[in-house]
Amino acid sequence: MPTTALIVGAGSGLSASLARLFVKEGISVALAARQIEKLTQLSSEIGAVSFAADVSKPDQVQQLFNDVDNKLGSVNIVVYNPSYRVRGHLVDLDPIEVAKTLSITAYGGFLVAQAAAKRMLQQGNGAIFFTGASASVKGYPQSAPFAMGKFALRGLAQSIARELAPKNIHVAHFVIDGAIRSALRPDPADKPDSTLDPDAIAQTYLSILRQPRSAWTWEVELRPWVEHF
Amino acid sequence: MPTTALIVGAGSGLSASLARLFVKEGISVALAARQIEKLTQLSSEIGAVSFAADVSKPDQVQQLFNDVDNKLGSVNIVVYNPSYRVRGHLVDLDPIEVAKTLSITAYGGFLVAQAAAKRMLQQGNGAIFFTGASASVKGYPQSAPFAMGKFALRGLAQSIARELAPKNIHVAHFVIDGAIRSALRPDPADKPDSTLDPDAIAQTYLSILRQPRSAWTWEVELRPWVEHF
Amino acid sequence: MPTTALIVGAGSGLSASLARLFVKEGISVALAARQIEKLTQLSSEIGAVSFAADVSKPDQVQQLFNDVDNKLGSVNIVVYNPSYRVRGHLVDLDPIEVAKTLSITAYGGFLVAQAAAKRMLQQGNGAIFFTGASASVKGYPQSAPFAMGKFALRGLAQSIARELAPKNIHVAHFVIDGAIRSALRPDPADKPDSTLDPDAIAQTYLSILRQPRSAWTWEVELRPWVEHF
Amino acid sequence: MPTTALIVGAGSGLSASLARLFVKEGISVALAARQIEKLTQLSSEIGAVSFAADVSKPDQVQQLFNDVDNKLGSVNIVVYNPSYRVRGHLVDLDPIEVAKTLSITAYGGFLVAQAAAKRMLQQGNGAIFFTGASASVKGYPQSAPFAMGKFALRGLAQSIARELAPKNIHVAHFVIDGAIRSALRPDPADKPDSTLDPDAIAQTYLSILRQPRSAWTWEVELRPWVEHF
């Protein structure tokens, strides 16, 4: 059974919901984000350990996992949530911002998955979950960089699901199709549940985590009842 | 909360697992199959009501739902499991068998979904779940009829998910990618968990059923950890 | 090289464009439709032979192919264009109309493909082309029957492409994503080329037909430059 | 009508076939590759201008397009062919090689598309074609980097197809599913046409290029008749 989780990109509302739910289920939680100050409140609330790391940098990912090893022991659940995006017409995009989008959204996912897999292969089990978006499966206009990053992350998740599942590591990709609810973005009063409640998303992550290996899911999508798709 | 389930195609191992799990969760269960004698043991075991119906026939579907209305009240969960297949080279296939495949695998799904939706729209909520297969998303050679039937069922599920979700009816499609375990088909001793445990599948159906409407899944696939895909 | 084509569902504008283009390329053309009177003008214009057939009936398909054998010799190109649809809310659909949609849109495709394959396997080559729609890959609300029929046809096309390609029979599926231009439905003056010109579609069918077998296409989509997708 | 083509990643056999076919069709051709010496023979054979450029570098892409502007005038066809891959188990991959794969396979595609679009939007027309692979739509095990790069390129192509098509720029993505024939990799004698003839692929690129805008293709796949898929 899973005992130790690392949530990367832990500054988001979804990450907070996941962290709370995991702790409630008796799982030790480590949080990582580029800016550790974003994690102060959550980590003290739930008693989680938090780490600063830019996971698009190989050496920082290595350091992060070593630190987690030392503080919590080897992780058997890793959730990759970071993403970055820049929107705009193709001709107006800043190439540096596009590179950053690919780096944070996809390349960091590779680095984290690799570090996670090294530990999980030794332990003989584990779970690596990736958070995708509508843009993972549909390239929207005026949003080429995010499409590139999220398509790439999905390609990674699919490739390593095929590679690692037979080694008892559960790789899953979650297509979050819609806006996630937050204090800054509550549901309009006349449109209840028109955004994704992060607690509801977290519940599905937990269900997938609890699946026996005879019936594993690689991909699942989640959207509000009123979302067009 | 869901209170009353109708499981169609209830003679299968997956249906039995679903029925047992639903009853355990406090849901009243009705079972339907073409041959009611297949249901005797299960219905007495779990205290379910069972009905004989060929759900590829409009009048029998109408009768079935009326009977369920009378015995259990309006259903708020319907699971469609029936399928039929004939395999063989395209040129060797019997056209009557191909028509039967389409009729049971897909047309019956339409009839059942229509009858279910009539009730659920009145109640203002409900869930309609369809059981798909690898063949729902990949047309295998020497298996054109099953590809036709399962692709059609998926088209139905996707169309009515878009239509009914905003009316508070949760439509979901499950892609079962692999063989389902049974007494007749146990796992090989050297390949543990290489077939899908029907209880494990049922657990994911229940998780999807429990999803709050702010984060609904339309489609999810399930396969054993060692299955190629 | 292809010499003899059978176009099924020949009453449509796309079929007329295909027939004219094939004849121009030196291919003998047979036309089939439920109502032969729809074919009078076209067949006399291009010197094609025309046949009445309801291709959702096994015996009529057999008769059609025997008649074509006798009049033109064995076909090496067959194009399946028929479709039928009924739209409406799920709960309002007439089950008989839904059955008819499946029968004409998908089951007839199976019957025609089977009869075609019997001849092409003997000849050692051939091409079987299916005309799909947006509904082949996306199930639209209020249009469940068409989604069922077109998804099923795509499943058929994919299954038999895998089965027949290695036997030197080229199976292809065309996703026509948009309205087809016609005398009754010309382009709005301010939106040039906003509907698909059937001659342009036919040109792509011909290009796919001319592909050497070292680089065959199974599926291609076509849409107007301004179409949303 | 297209008059001036730039083929990027011009050292490959497919690029050579495209260049020869374009020239034969009266189109002026510019070739670009990281190592210009790879282009000497081809450019002198067909009278093409060739340029050295590492298209994963923004400044080199800008220089390349300026040079092409000066020598040939504004391009109205750009084909992006470069790719790079490293294979291996996830845990054994060199992060630097993975970054290089993303950079050449996907990021360069963005840079080239952006420079091309700037010119084409001014001219009011153009075509941007991307060469994909099986890995564009399926993430294979032991090949995560290539899946990431090719998925990302497909996301780019889909996003900008939606953005640029209504501005009269035809964006297309070609899924090459199989090995491409070459002097080094001829077909086995007993398996004729079991690899993709680059001339045959080029022919389909040309057909797509010739499509009237009322019936444009965004994506097409190509594979040998005997290829499994």
C-alpha cells in the first residue's frame, strides 16, 4: 500500500486538495514547488515536509529526491502538477517563453518521472501520476506552446506507462477538462458546479491510486457536468 | 445519491461483481438478461429482482423498465453490459450474425439508454454506464462485427454524454482492455493478475458513480498491469 | 491499375463528382442507389451503368455485384457513400428510425465490403473506400443515431484495413468534416469556400487511390479552411 | 499557386524526394540542414539553394528565413522534417539527450513555423507541413523522448492549423508509420514494398499541397501495406 507521496508543483489548489486527502488516508506527504513560501501554510496545516525545487533542472530534481529520501524514505507515489503557459498568436509568441513552457510543462515531468522510477523499480512498486489538461488532447488556437507542452507530457506518460506497468509501477494521466475552482475563481451563482472542485478531482486520483493492478487505468478525463467537449 | 440500479446483461461475471458491490453499498438492484435462469443463483444470493428481456427488442425494453418501475421504483443507475460477437475473415462472416452483433452490442444500448433517460430526466438525475472493450477504440482484423458494434456503442455513449450531462445525468463509457477473470479463465499461476478481476472493475464503476458532478468522467480504460496496448 | 469502379449511394453530389473524375481517368463506372431514377441524368452524361439496390439487404447486394460482374467485369474500386440519419433528443427518437440509420449507414457498408472483398481477393488487388463524417469521430448531442452508424462504419473500415491491406487491398476511410456544396446549398457570397466542393473531395479520393502500396493511407480528414474543429 | 519551398531537415531521403518532386512541378526549392555538406549533391542535382542552420536556435532560424527571402523571395511552402531521438529505458536516459530531442524535434518546429507564418500572413497564403511518425500518436516503451518530441510537434501542428487555416494558410501533419526505404535500408527481397518509398510519401505531400481550400486535410497517415498498426 502507498505510504509516501511527493507532490510536485504543490502551490496549486489541486495539489493542496491531494495533499490533504493523502494525509487523511495515512500517507506521508512531501511537497515541492519553485517558491517554497507558497507551501508554508499548507505544510504546517497538514504536517507535510516541503522543498524548494525548480524541477526543470536535472540537478535540482536529483537534490529534491535525495532530500525526500532522507526525510521521508523512498516515495511510492509521485504526482506531477507543474505547468506553465503563454498564450497568443503564433507570430507574437516570445521564443524564450515557449521554451520555458516546454521545459516546465513537459521536460520537468521527464526528470521527475525518471528520479521516481529509479526508486520505485528498486522497491518493486509505485505510482506516477501526471496532471494533463484539455490541451493534452486538443491543440487550441492561440495556444501553441501549451499544446506542445501538454501533448509532450501525455506522450511521456503513455510511453512510460507501457514501459513501467509490467514492472508494477502504475502510471496514469489525468485530463482535466475545465477550469479548477478556487477562492479567486468561485462558481457563478447561477452555474453551480460549473468549475472542477479540486477536492473532487483529488478523490478520483485516490480511486485510481487504490486500483488493484489487475485493472489499472492509464488515462481518465474529468470535466464539469456543464462543460462543452 | 443513487438508490436503484438496473444491470442489463446480468449473466456476466462483471455484472455479478457490480450487483454484489451495489447491494453492499445499499443500492437496490434489478438484474436483466435474455435467459433469466442464468440469474437465479445471483439474485437469491444478493436479494435482487431479476427479469428476462431481449433488450434488442423495443417492446421488451419498454416492458422491462415498466416492470422495474413497479417492483423497485424508478432506476437512477443503469449499466449496459450485453455484447455479442462473431469472429472470422470478412468474406466468411454470416450477415445474419453480423446484424445480431450490431443489434445486441449497440442497438440494445440505445433502447436501454432511451428508456433510462426518460425516467432520469423526470427525476432530475441519474447515471447511465456502458461497458466497452478494446474493440471500442481499435478495429482488430478478423473481428469486423465486434468493432462495428463496440464503436457504435461508444458513439452512442459520447453523443448522449454531451446531451444528458448538462441535464444532470452522468453518462460514462468503460473501455475494458483485456480478458476478464472467471472460474473458467483463472490467471495462469506464473502470470498473477494478468486478467481483469471483475471485482476490481466494479470498484472503478463505483468510484465513477460516486463522482460529484463538478468532476465527471466520460471515459476511462482499465487493463491488467501486464497487458500490451 | 484500377479499371472498374462501383460507387454505392450514387445519388449524392460527392458520388457524381467521383463518377465524373473516375470516367475522366479512364475508369469504367457502375452506379448504385436505392432509387435508380436519381441516377438517370448522371449515367447518361458520363456513360455509366446504373443499378437499383437497397444495400442494407444481403440478397440485393449479392444481386448487385453479380449484375456488375456481368456488365462490367469484376470491380477493383468500391466506394461506399450511403448514409441515413435522424436527429433529435434521445428520448424523442423513433427506434425504427434508429435501426434504419444503423442499417443503411453501417450494415450496408459491411455487406458491400464483403462482396467487394470476395472479388478483390480473387483478383489479388483492389480498393474499398468509405465516406465518413465529423460524426465518425465525434458523437454530437441530439444526434446519437448518426454517431452510432458512422462510428460503426469507421470500426468496420479500421478492422478490414488491418485484415485486407496485407492482401493487397487498400481500405481507406474519409472523414468529411463540414457541409458539402451543392446547387441547393451554395457558399454564402461573403464566405467563399466555406463548404466542401465535391470535386475537391473527389480529387483527394483519387490521390489516395493512386498511392503506391508502400505508402498507403487508411484515414484522412477533409474540411473547409474556415471550418471549426 | 505555390512557387517557393523551404525544406528544413533536408538531409533525409524524404526531403530529397520532396525537393526533386517540387522542382519537377516548377517550384523553387531552398534546402536547410545543420550540416550543409549533406546537401551538396542534392542541391547541385536539382539546382536548389542550400543553407546551414540549426533550427532549434531562434537567431539561426531568423537568419535562415532572411537569407531565403533574399535569395528566393518569400516562401509559400515550408516543410519541417528534422527529428532527433534517443532510445532506452527511462532510468537510463541522459537528460541532456532528452532536452536535445525536444529541442530539435519540436521546438525547432515552432521556430520555423513562426518565421514561416510571419511571411505567409503578409502574402495572404501559404502551406506549413510537419513530418510526424508512429510516435506522434503512440508512446512506445523505451522511447519516451521521441514520444515527447513528436507528440509536442503534433500539438503544435494542430493548434496552428486551427489558428492559421482561416487565414488561408494550410497546415498539415503527416504521420509516417513505418521505416522509410533507403539505399542503406532496402526492402527485403521477400517483402516487397514493406518500407515506405520516399517518392511515394512525397507524392502524397504534393497531393495535400494541391488541395483547394474548400477541402483541406489537417492530418493523414501513411504506412506500407504490410505494416501492423
